[in-house]
Amino acid sequence: MRNENLDHLLNYRDLFQPNPLIGNFKELMDVASVYGVPEKDALLIALNASGIKNGEVKNDRGRFVLEFPDGRRFFLAMTITNQPLAPFEHRNGIISFGDRAIAKTITPIEEDTCSDSYWRGNKRHLTLNSNSRSNCKGCAFCGTYSLRDDDQALNTPDALRRKAEELCIEADRDLSTVESVGVVTGCFPGEEELVSHLKMIREVFQEFGFKNELRYIGSQLRDPNNLASLVSQGPFALYLTVESFSRRDELMKQTKASLDLDMGRDLLGIAKRLGIETTFLYIAGLDDLNTMNINFPKYQNVLSRLPLAQTFQAYVPSQLEKRNPQASRLEYFFQARKIIEESLPDLTPHISSNYRGLWYTKYGQKDLPSEEI
């Protein structure tokens, strides 16, 4: 066991990233061509995995909109650090990779806080952190608890009504045009409390016109009877937080790890048969490539949507020791991308659903459309 008094003497970058994730633009393009990854996708994957230098910020989280020279825009959220894992830097509105300017920012780099709600896709999709997610702790790869607390628990009808009123003002309309509300919660004492909470959100938001898909992002919803009850209220989607296929007891809090992979696949299969949209969240960078190659095909028959495969990002340097050693090179992420494409060829990513994803302009041979931010 490490002596905690020595932690401040360790340089995690020297230990786990002695060489850059990728060295320069030519090297990046050479590697990308091997795996058939388009230039924009390669740059954005590298940027997400690396983090970016912005002044002398030691370590923080930031979000911004990037625009490439051809006008295509993407929303990003990542680590801001004076020691990125590859030579990305933001200065005077320009993002550079080494000595090459690659894009510009069209919004300021804002602090990435843990807020109780935020919009995606031109205010058509809402993410609701309704159970004070900033107080959720326990998963070794997660940095939510290190973000500034900007959320409040929305766990009563009155609190939800006040939030719905604020959202209507932000959107300049009622909630009838909102296509989905994704509920990301901290853990509840039990599944019944969670189900009651989800039903309460549906009922309160209906008062403001919401009638479309309610999404649960988590792993506490497990009883088929509860799934059936929720989908009977209206369109419902299960986004299971799988996160990793290996080291689950080490990386995840017990409430998540207790749903093992076989149980999770069975649950997704049941949900799909009930008419529920199904997918899962996954962090590319925690497993070795062979483990990914074995496990992704097992989900072919239980998913209706592509998994949200997020690029591993070190919120703080010490999290690099949780990353799989193979992910110290950018090739890992390109190979991971290819494994998922070959395992799930008939599904398609939606860029606005995953700001740290592996796809931006192409999925396999399919061109991806520009999406509203």
C-alpha cells in the first residue's frame, strides 16, 4: 500500500505517460491512416485523451465549442492542464497541435461544473442531474466529485416544478418539443426510491408539456416489473452504466459492480423486449483491447442504440494509474473504435449524446451528419 505522505513526490506523468500520447501532426496522420480514421476524428480523439494547455492552469475541467477551418463545429469537455499528454494548446482563441494551428474556439473555455441540468442538441435534449450528482462518490475513474458543486437535489414535486419553469424560460417555450430527458442520478437507498423518483419526473414534466422519451442513466434499475411499469407511462430508455468489462470491483463502487456483465446483458435484453430503447455507457481506456474484442460482440442482440463509448480522461493526474497501460498510446483508441464498429456495424453514434466520444465525422464507412450544438 502506498504511503500517502509520498504521493506529492510522485510525478504521475513520468510514471504512466513517459512519452507523449502522440508526438506531432504527421505522426498522428500516419497512425490514423492505418486504422482508417479521418483527420478531424483523429484530432478530436487525441485532444480528448490528452487534455489541453490553457495558460498556466495546473488542473481543471473546461468546456467549449471548437470550429474547424471548414466551419464544422463540435462541443467538447475535457481536462485543462499545463501538462497535456500531447502538445495541444489554446492561445488567443486558436487551438494548436505542436506548431500547427488546427481549429479555433468560438466560445470561451468555461469551467465544467456539476450542474443540475444542461441542454444538448439545440435544447432538444435535456440532461437532468436530479439527485445532487455532485455528492455521488466511489468510482475511481470518475471526476464528478472534483467539479465545483453547482447542483441542487430535485427530489420533490415542488423542486421539479421550479426547475421546469426555469427550463421553459431558457428554452423560450414549454417542454413539448423536448425529445428526451436523460436522468443522471446519484445513488438512491434502493430501487423503489429510484422508480418513484423517475415516475415523479415524468408526472411533473408532463404538466409542462413533456411527452417524449425519459432516459435513465445508471445501474440501480434492475427489476423487470419496474421496467414494465416505467415504459407504461411513456417512451423510456435504459442507459446502463457498464463503464468497464474488467477490474470492476477495483474501479467501481459496489452498487454498480454488483450488477455483473451477464446480469447487465440479461437486463438489457429484457428491456429491449419490453419496447425500451437500450444501450450502455463505457469508458475506452480502462480495459485492454483483447477484453474489448471479446465483450463488445456479446451485446449485439440486446442493444437498440450504440454504446456511449467515452474517451478516458484523467480529471487529476493520479487517475492515470487507473488507465490501462495500452491506452498510453493513441493507437489504442483508434483500435477501440474499430473493435466497436466491427462488433456493432448496424448502429450509429449521435455526436451530441457523447462529448468525449470516438466518432465525429464517420462511423465505419458511414458519414455522420453535422449536429446542432
